[in-house]
Amino acid sequence: MKALRRRGPDTLLDTDATAPEAGPGEALIRPTLTAIGPSDLAVARGEIPFEGIMGHRFVGVVEAVGEGVADRWRHARVVGNINIADATSPLARRGLGNHAPDRRVLGLLGKDGCFAERFTLPASNLAVVPDTLDDGQAIAAEPLAGAVHASRIVHLERKGFVTVIGDNLSALLCTQVMEPLNNTVRLLGRRPERFEMAERWGVRHRHIEEVGLRGDQDVVIVCTGSARDFAFAMGMVRPRGKIVLKTEPIPLPGVELAGAAAGVDLTPVIRDEIEVYGARCGSVADAISVLSSGAVDVTSLVTKRVKFTDGVAGLRAAAEPEQIVVVMEM
């Protein structure tokens, strides 16, 4: 089969990859649409040390199931949780399998991904896509799950002040998820062309350099993975306010990572008793429910489509600053 693979220092289209088979508890999936995310670009740049078949965002159809998997999964159109944990591990038994230290991650850590004509995933990781959603909507389930999760980590009071920092996919999804929960949500970014979307959604927006540090925000969501923006958020949030670090700091050209704590003065966290939360993956089933409600616009976030066989070119396109989501038609 064909697969987009990271091999040594190279990213290539492998035309002779071994087709997988569904093992016990697994489903064999034929992807119909995949999307390129920041983590995939980090793999392609060699900044995430993964070798194998890439890809973790998909919509697909279950073609076969392994031992122990109910027949109802056959022919189902699905999306999936990318974290694969041993169900008997201590964290998984507590509902924290996404954080299990020995977990595998689809296309990123110890598990071949979905940028292939076939791949496998445990059936317990899957969520069915209803007929009311097309592939172009369902492809947003994985990143949207993280945005929904971030909105639930902190309690958003309707009269509170909420700011989302960023204008990438994560920020644009978080803004849409949080706006119905709170009527004072605003988006701060550095790309004025992205503000047109916020305007369409009825969300307030400003360039981040036009905003003063008044210390009056109840919640600030940082979606950039940037130490500079984390420091900015500490200046924006009120005493005993909350900061959510939504985007895991992936190495990006010219961006100082939020993990570089030595370059950030954490004094405000202690002095003002600021609560800092991390938010990563969420429930894809919850994301499908939000998509089905029609409350989130995701189709306008797809800015380029390429054929899977042009996947290497698709990765180059996804690295262009003007792109939000690049999808690959399988």
C-alpha cells in the first residue's frame, strides 16, 4: 500500500508499505480524508523524533475488525482518539489514559499513523460520525476535542471576561466553543486577515499589540505555545484568575517555547495567586456532538486540499503561514 512515511532524515511517499491487519480489539480503517497538523510538520522537520507512517487526524471507514470487536463497527464511518493506552494501567483505570506514560500516539509515538491507505486503531478509541456530518466537517473532530476540553477545564461565568490568544486553528476553535458560553469572549492575534472570521462569528477581536495589560481578565486561553504569550497572559489576568495553556509547545521557527520557563518571570503566578492549567486532548465523541449541533464553523478553516499521493507537497503547503488547515483527499 501507499503511505506517507518519515524515514531517517527524509519524508517520502512509500509505495510499497506493508498493509496492516486488525489485531485483537482493533479496527482496520480506510481513511477517506486526513488533515495535516502542527505535530505532523514537527515530525517532518525532525523535531519530533518519530520514524514510521505519519498522521493522526482522519475520517475513515472501518473495513475489518479484530478479535473481540463487535460487528457493529464494520463499515462505520469514524474518527478517533489518537492516544493508545493499556486499559489496565493505573492511569487508564482512573480515566486518565491520555496521560499514561507508556501510551502510544497515532503517527507520533510508537504507532504508525493514518497517512496511509489503511491503518489500525483500537475500537475503544473510535467515535461514529453521523450521516448529518460530511467528511469536511468531521475532520475537525480531533482538534475540536481539545478546544471543548479546554472550555470545560475552567468554569466560564457568563459575566466574566475571557480572552483567547492566538489565531491558529486551536485558537479559532477555542473562540467558537467558548463564545456561546460567555458573551465577553475576545480573540487576540497577530494576523488581521484571520479577524474576518471572528467578525463573521460575532466575536470581538483585536491585534495583540493594541491591548494593554490591565490585569482584569478572568480567564486567558493561550493557544500559541509561546513563552512570550504566557508572560503576556500573566499581565492580563486578574488576581486569582485562570490561565489555560492550550497548545502543547511544539518547536516552531522563531517561537520561544512556553516550556522555556527560565525566560519567563513566574512571580505573578505566586503574587496574584493565578491558577495555571494545561489542556491537551479531549473526547472526539464530545467533538462530534458539538459539530452535529452546528454551533461551530469548521469548513471555512480548510484552506487547501491536496491529493494523498501529493502528500509531501501537502506538508510543504501546510507550513505556509497563510494556511490554517490543509487536508489530503485519500
